[in-house]
Amino acid sequence: MLTKKYLTIVDCSLAGVSGDMFISALLDLGADEGKVIEAMKNTASLFKECQKVKINVEKTDKKGIKAKKLSIKILEEEGEGSKGIEMVGKVKEALDEANLSGKAKVLAVETLKTLLEAESIVHGKKMGEVELHEMGGVDTVLDIVGTFTALDDLNILEGKVFGTPVAVGRGSVKVHHGIYPVPAPATVEILTSRNYPFHGGFVQRELATPTGASILVNLVEKVSPSYPLIKPFKVGYGAGQMDFEEVPNVLRIIFGEEIRSLFVDRKVLLETNIDDVSGEVLGNLFRKVSREGLLDLCLLPMLTKKNRPGYVLKAVVEEDKAAYFSELIMRETGTLGVRVSSCERFVLRRDTLKLKINFKGVEAEVRVKVARNERGEVVRVKPEFEDLKRLAEKMNTSILNIKILVYKKLVEEFNGELSLFKGKK
């Protein structure tokens, strides 16, 4: 059984994602081909409109990359296909028959519901009444069941799943209701529902299908343009149906082990050089940004190219506030530009504890920052200085006395967890 130390990366940044590409990449990664195909065929047999299904897996080459390619051919009877509510019921039945884990069943059903909800919003229908014209109904369900059967077989769902921003393609696509811009409305709705980042990519085609997008947003826990630190064990490539001149049409899935015990978050680093601003102006800038939620700010002394003393201003901000803080820095300092770069930070999980203390019969409360690593171990505790200062003034004693009282209480509160840090001030 895998643990959270194991990590899977779904790299859909180059050629997008579809249901058949997901299955193909997982088969290339080592999923049991017979088990996956059997689950898909058993699912097809539940649909009265599906007379026969032919599923084939072959090795192929996409611009020099060896990959597996899944092909599904369905012979359907004339007449109406299954509606949304019927499809959910049949997926549940197929998942039970495939004997998948509880997590795989839940995610597979949620994936189909995500897709149906997107279609219902786009077309203004109730979810249970939606028909999946563009997704091919039965084909969509087979992709979902096949994907989660493969994921379950590889035990990937027992670890973390990381994803890259998805390439959706460019241009237009012909759907049941006419010609729409890429990405198709349902795909946009699915990605928007989970705030999953996307970009156009290099190809003048539709790259991300609604089925692929729905699997992606339900499977991936965290998204970033750069890979996390990983010890890779195996790589699987799943080929799409078409060949592109610009890029190899493959979805890449990497399985490995996470080799750190720290959390990572993605921020933006702002930098600018300043050599003609007074200390009063810089002090005012620090005062303003501290009220605005800026994460970190510092000034480093430097010598400019004209041999004048100056500073390098560095600020760490949230991605969605980079433009705002850049404008604020330029307005307040008069600098003509701000350098912007994405960065990742190794951070400890931080929580705030409200600690109650008693000083000479007087009850008081102090906020304490508690930092832990991924194993849950306490790495650092630090009382808020402003609270220590406020209580020292209120109780007519020194900040040191309040601090000692707080740390004594913390040792009791954490039942010895702080013993690793005994003696540290």
C-alpha cells in the first residue's frame, strides 16, 4: 500500500489531455491492460444503445517518443442515448462490478458529475437530463471507468497527484450546436469550476476534451508550472489520436517518491533597483505595504553601474497581487520598472494558537505561532511580540517575564513536544 510520500505528476502542458490519453499513459506506466479493458467492455454492455465495442491498445511513435495508444470503436443502435442520471447509475454499477477501491469509485462518479454539471450550465438543463453529444456518451463513460480502474490498479490514488497547467489548444472546434472557439464551452466550465489554470499551447487544434479536463480537475491535488522535487521511478506516455507538426501529441505521467518533508507554495518575487530615494520615502513604503498583506519585504545595499550607493528592493507577494504591488512600488518610489519572477518556497505549516496565561491572578491571552513539518512534528513556537508588549505594559512588568511565562505554559500544553528545542531562546 502506498503512502502520501509517493507522488504522481500529470504533465498536460504540451499536448493537453483526453480520456483515452489518460488511459494510454497509465497503461504505459504499468496498469494491467486486461483488467482495464475488461472493466471498459463490461461497462459498455450496460448500455442498450451499445451493440458492440472494440478496444485496442497499440504501441506508437509521436515525434520520436514511444507511447501507448488506445482506440475505442463503438457500434451503437439508432435512437436516444442515456441521459445524465442514467449514466451516473450505470457508472456506479460498473465500478462495483470492477471491484475498485472506495476512493476510486467516489472520484469516478464525481468526474462524471463534474462533466454533466458543466454541460447543464452551458445548455441550461438539469444535470439529470443532459445528453453528452460531443463526448459520445458511452465513449465518455468508458474513458472514466478505464482511467480510474488503471489508477486504482497502480495504487496511484493512495499517494499525492500533482498537475501542470493544461494546454487547451487554439482556433475553433465544431460541436453539436455549431462552431465554437477553443476550448469548448464545457471544457472552460470544467476548468473554471476548480480554478484549474490553462493556456493555449502551440497547436491550432482542440487539445483538452471535456472528459480529459473532468478527470484532471478531480484527480489533481495541486497545480504548478514547475515540477515538484521528486525521485522518479517510472514514466508513462499516452498518445492522442492525431499527429501534430508542432509537438508530440502525448500526455506524460511520472510516478515517483517525494523526497522532502517540507511544504511548498508558489509565490512571486518582485525586485527593483533604487538609488535616488530618501529614507523617509522608503520608510513610508514599508509602512504602506505592511498594511496591504505583502508577505515579505527587504532592502539590500548595492553599488549601481554609475558607482552610486543604492538598494535592491525585494518583495514576495501572492501571484494574484503581483501587478498591484508592482504599481504600488513604482508609484511610491518613482522607479521605472519592477522585475517579476515566479518562485517556490519551502515552508513549514503554520497555525496560530490562542494561549491563556495567568500572571499574578490576572487572566490573559497570547497568540502563538506554531510551525510543524509534514510529519506533524513541532519545529518552532513563537509568541506574537505585540501581544507580549501589550501584556507587559498592562501588567507593569517586563516583556521577558511574560515571555518566560508563555514558554512554560507552552511546554505544558504540548506535553513534551518542545523537548527537542530545550535551551533555545
